[in-house]
Amino acid sequence: MAVKRDSRRLFALLTPGTVFLGIFFLGPLAVMVVFSFLEPGLYGGVEWNFYHWNYGRILGWADGEWEDFDPVYAEIFFRSVRLALTNVAITLLICYPAALWVSGLSARWRTFVVFIVTLPFFVSLVVRLFCWVLILRPSGFLSSTLLGLGLISEPIDIIYTETAVLIGMAYILLPFMFLPLYASIEKLDHSLVEASYDLGANPYQTFLRVILPSTLPGIAAGSVLVFIPSLGNFIVPDLLGGAKVLMIGNLVEQQFLSARNWPFGSALSVMIMLVMFLLIVIYLRRIGRSEIVR
Amino acid sequence: MRHPWLRRLLDFHGLLFLFFVYAPIIIVVVYSFNSHPVNMMVWKDFTFDWYLSIFGNPTKLNEQTLYVESTDQLLAAVKNSLLVASTTTAFSTIVGTATALAVYRHHFRLKPFYQGLLFMPMVMPDIVLGIALLVFFVNFGIKLGLFSIIIGHCTFLISYVFVVVSARLAGMDDTLEQASADLGANPWITFRRVTLPQILPGIVGGALLAFIISMDDLVITYFIAGVDSTTLPVFIYGMLRRGVKPEINAIATLMLVFSFVIASLGLYFRKRT
Amino acid sequence: MTGAAPEPIAEVREAVKRFPAPEGGVVTALDNISLEVQQGQFATLLGPSGCGKTTLLRTISGFEDLDSGEVRIGGIPVTGVPPYRRPVNTVFQNYALFPHLPVSGNVGYGLEVAGVQRSERDRRVGEALERVGLSGFHRRKPAQLSGGQQQRVALARAIINQPKLLLLDEPLSALDRNLRQSMQLELKSLQHDLGICFLFVTHDQEEALTMSDQVIVLNQGKIEQVGPPEVLYHRPATRFVAEFIGDGALFHGKIQNTDADPVLVTEDGLRIAVGTGPGVGDSATLIIRPEHLSIAPEDPDDSMGVLDAVLEQMVFKGATRQYVCRLANGAAISATPPEASEEAFIRVRPGEPVRLAYRRSKPHLIVETN
């Protein structure tokens, strides 16, 4: 429709969202970035001086003067990246064959299975993690069942290990991997697979040369969507990792709710955000905007 | 398929997958009816007592175990959650829909900027948004409480509504609106008689999605909730941190049922054409 | 034009419309176009895709604004008048039926929006549906109709408001060939009965020739020629029109005189006899239609032109046969001789030489005077 007549309507429709997100989304992010360059006050709070050692501290130098080099925060940061990457691999290995399986079902079953796979996604995060607390505790379901069956002689203790954290994270982020994968596998032209068989390729070759390349966008989208929330997660390590498996998210939480070093917490948060931006930019460059699947 | 053994292997994996997804949930539901007072995971008898006890009814079990959490606090948390969720749903549905209509029914230069702006809150890690809002509110002297929670939820729920409604708008043929104008309907009538009926399933689906995400949000609320404005997920998280108690089974089961009902409704509306 | 000429129902004056091209730069969709359509006329905008015909239609219906120039409907300028206040209606290419409304809701939409009473509306919806042959389909949803039926609903919906001008944007392009041909005739008779002016957009020259009183040929945002179908076919004004409408071989060259009869000499040296008229030295294009050609008799007279060619193949087309030949310069030329003279052709085998002949006065010559 003609541009001139519409401009007032466009303005009216656009203003509420622009104002709200401008103030309450971009605003807070900007304030956080500013805070990450301020000097922490002695008893919480901030001094309004430019201070870049918040970032130095992440790498191991707390103030560049008195404290010794100690890369404890960098270690936590890299552990978080490692766990997030492992989680991407786990969810991919679980979801890819599952998505293949669903796409091979009859149309009615397919809709139903996609529905029931999506359903737990809507269940509260705490509830879903609580399930695993119950299962993985020493007196929990897994331990008591195995004891009852006589497979083990004393309670096993999985909770408060990296394994527990990985199980919990994979569980809560499963749909983020499954849905984009399923969407791209669903889009796959089945006659390509048939053509590959027709030309003499075996299932393994067909998968490697035809199916995998054409579902790469789904793999990329799923990986980004799983990696980002894995990296900054603090609820899962808190409930299933205890104090033993600290991730960057726990560190941020501590800075804000117990250590009261807000500038350092902000700096850590900015780091998480930068990793996210980096990933999104790489993703958009390589895969393209049209493939964004929620 | 030409390779039946492959098919069978996939079937097996699929069943394992569904088992992995549903077993934990089923365990919680089943054991919420277990009357064993000491070890929750050893089955004793069927009982409704945990459900009664969370609503403050005296039962034999809590005499023995004294696991009682304050029922008043729980109910207050539920009330807060419902209040926050309904307010945020109303606001973000209206703003998200308006923005989707602006972006997907008009041509303007800043369109890619808006698509990016609306995409960002959905991929922003919860913890980043949570602490950014906390710093913002405290810095500008906005009291932490229900109001700050509502604002915080709206920042990302607008995006969810936007995405769902946009998908619907993108799937809608825009010559329908031109046909309406061509037949003499002014823009308002066209919106009411053509556009709205076409995108209504998307709006309802988006609203339900917003409602359920708001009800479930833990991380962002955790940072910006005031002392006296706890929501249900934050309340349960607090309980869990202090130790696992059988009542949580019952609360979790009730929340599961609630989420399933709303999610089913939402998916139903999103699928409907 | 005489003073008694009727007021044009719609008029476009010096219309210019430019769009930013996707790959940068500017596309001129309408390049200073002026035209008028008269009361009761079946007019067609014909041109290849991207020639600006749909843009022109949309500036009349009000979905596009002109950069300069103006549109008048019923003598009144409509610049800045939104689509919903213009006395024109459109049949959209994809029909644009409202999927959530039944047939009656779709057809009655314009009346309802205008505030026409329920009883009056029902009566007129019934009439309109009867007119397009869909009585009894009131309650169906668009999704339950076939393509042809949807097309009729769209038509009924557009004529119920009794517009001064009905715009049709390639409405038949989605139908299969048989249905399209019967719809062409139906549309023509509907237009005749209603007496409304139809402005029809198509890229299909056969469709344009079948239906129209007046055809407006557009190319690259400019009008190539306006006229009745017969004129466009037999006396195309430009090379573009000659190529776009009908089959035929085109020869471009300069006119030379040998022995008093003018001859067209192409750049690659082919000499083709033409009728009288052009002056020596003019650039010209000759259009030889297949039906102009037959096998040359033993002793062709002066009124005939002769072309030496080789028969390549015979194509059976049902009612006619087409003989595809190749000339000495490598150009292909087709002949569809009348049945009486076909016997001569049948004796020729593919690969054998053949002498083609035509009446000099028949092929049209476009002269571009220098």
C-alpha cells in the first residue's frame, strides 16, 4: 500500500514496542556494559571511575598491582565453554537419530510425536530439574532401583558431578536441538535419498553425502540454540553440580547476590553476551538469516 | 526403506528418546502419591496426603515428619505468579502483535533493525538479561517487586508473541487485505474483518506461550524479584536449595498438569489454520 | 478526435513510476504513459512480464502512487484517493478470496462494508452468483471450491458493487487450458451483458486477441501500440508488436529498387520482394506470417515473392500442418498453407529444397523512415 498514507499508522504501531524495548531491554544492557567498566566499591556498590581490571580479573590479574596472577576465573570460563560444547555434542547425538526416526513415521504419528516431544519444554525448569535431583541423589530413584535389583552393593553418588550437570543440561535443552533438526530433516527432499540409493550408495554413504550436508543448517541452528543457554546456565550446576562444578553463571550469581562485586559480575556477563554475539554473527554469515528456526 | 534393520535401530532409539524425555516426569508424578515418610523413593502406600499438606491441611504424615513449608507463602507465590503472568501476557500480546503488524505489513528502511531487535531478547542468555535488569532497576531507583518482574518479563515475551504472530502474518496472503480495500473497506474495517480473523490463532497461541513462559520463568525473576514478591518457580527453587521434601513432588505434579493443559491449548491454536 | 467522442471512463496521463531495483539502481515501470479506456469497452493491457502492466493496473486501483502524472476515473483525478474510495474493483490474479468467509460472505463483502441492508444484500448476492453460474454455493468455504469456481466467486465479488471499471489482473493464468478458453468466452459475454468497462491484464497474446475490443501493448514501461486485435495482428506498428503477437518470420534490412519493384535486402544479403510503398533507402522490417506462404507455382507472376528454402520438418497441429523450413541465411521460417495448396508440400521430403511463395501485398512492412 502507498507509503505516505501508512506512515502515521506505522508510527502508532511501532512506538510502544520501540519505547519499551529501548528503555527496558537496550537500556539495561547498556547500563550493564557501563558498570563493567566501573570500580567496585569497598562494601558493595560502585565508584564512578573508569576501571578495566574487572576484565583483567577474568584473565587472572585482579588489580595489576598487589594480587598474584591467578587464572581461577579463566579456568571456570573455559570449563563452562567445555561443558557447553559437550552438551551440544550430547544433545546432537541424542536428537539427530530421534529426528530421523520421527520424520520416518506416518503423518499422523509424526504430528503426535513432535507434540509430545515439545510438551515437556513447557514444564517449569525447576520441576524438570527436580525430577533429576530425585533420580540422581544417593537415596534417589536410580540408586535405590539398582540396589533393589542387586546390581550394586552400596548407593552410587552421581549428583554433584559433571555427569549430573551434563545430564540435567541435556534434558532441559533437548527441544532446542530437536526442533531445528527436525525442521531441516523434514524439509529434506526424500527423492534425493532415493536417488542416492538408486545410484548405488549404501545407507552410510547416503547419510554422509546426501542427508548430513542438507541438514547442516538445522545442526548449526540447534547447536547455537543449545550452546548459548548452556554457557550462561547457573541453575543446573547449582542444583545438580553443587559447589563442585562451578560454571560462569554461578560466578555471576555470586558476584551479585553474595560477593556484591557488581562491576566484576557485569564484566563476566558482558563476556557471556560477547560469546553469544560472536556465535550469532558467525551463524548468520555462514547459514543466512532465512534459516532462523525457533 | 530398503534397510529394515536400520529402521528397527531407529525405532529403538526413538523409544529410548521418549523414555528419556518422559521417565523423569512420570517418576515424580508416581512418587507424589507415595506415603513413605522417610525415604521418598521407597514405595509404601498410595496417599493424597502430600497434596493435602501443601494446602495446609493437617495430615498424619506431617505430624511425623514436620516437613511443613508455609502454605501462606506458597499460595502468595502462586498468586504473584498468576498476577505477573496475566499482566505480562496482556501487555506483551498487544505490543508484540502491534510490532509484528508494523514490521510485516509495511515497508520501511529500519525493518531489518527491528527484526534484529525483536530476535535479540530470545537468544539473550537469561542470566545476562536478569543481571542487566537488576543493575538497571537498582541504579535508577526502581523498587524491586511485582512491577519490576512484570517489566522484566515483558522485555522478552514481546519477542515471543512477535515471532508467533509474524509467522502467521507471513503465511497470510497480503492480497486479501488489498482485496478488502478494493471492495471499499477502510483500513480499520479491513483489519477487523480480514486481518484479525486471519491472525487470531497466532495471537492466541502467542498469548498462551507468553503466559506459560512467564509462569515458568526462574532465572530473570530470581534476580529482579524483591524480598516480598516471590513467584512460584523462585519459591520452589528456594525450597529445593534447602533440601528435597516430599511436598515438592505434589507441587511439581500440579505444575506439570497445569503446564500440559496450557501448552496443549497453545499448540492447538498454533497448528489450527 | 471529434467533439462528440464519449467521456473516457478511465484516463492515465503522462504516468511515471519508478521502483528501486533489488540489485541497486532504478527500474522505470511506467515511462510516461498516457491512455484512455471508454465506457463499455473490453480493453486489454498486453505485454511480457515486467513490462509495467500490473503496475499500471495497481495505480488505477490505488495500490501504487504515481511519481508524476495522474489517473482520472470518470473524469475526476484520483491522486491521493485510497483504494477503498475508488469506484473500481479488481479480480486478483490469485483471486484473494477471504478464506474465513463463506462464498456469500465473500461476494457480499463490498455491500456489507458499504452498509447495505441484509435483505437487499442477500438478494444481490444471489443475483451475482446466478450470473456467474454458482447458485447454491452460498455456504461453501473457498477451500471447498475448484479453481474455476473460485475464479467465478472472485468475479461475482468484484461486479456486485457495480464498479465503473473492472480491473482483471491475469485472472485466468492459474486455470488449465480448456477451462481458460471457455472462461475467456464467458468473460467476454459477461462484459457485454453488464456493459461495464473491463480492463484486463495478460501476457498471453492469444487471450488478448480473443477477448478484447482494444489492446494496449506495453513493453518496458512504454506503450508500443494501441488498437483492435485485427490491426495489431495485421499491421503491427513496431517490431516488438510484430514479434509478440502471432507467429511469423521477421526480416530487417534496407529497401532497394531493382527493376521498379522494391526489394528488402537484409544484412546477410537475403533479398526479399516486398509490396509497393516504401522509398528507396528506408530501413524496414518485414513480417511474413505462416499463412502467407505456400509452395511456389512453376511460373510465379509479378505479384508474388519467392524464397528458396529447405524443408526441415512437418509438425502436425490437428487442424493444420506446419512446415518448418530453413532459408539460405540459416533463418527458420514456418508455413501453414491452406488445405488446397497442401498437396505440393506433401510431396516434399524433409531435407529437400522447396520454393516458398507469398503475395507481395500480404506481409506487413514496418518502415522506419530515416
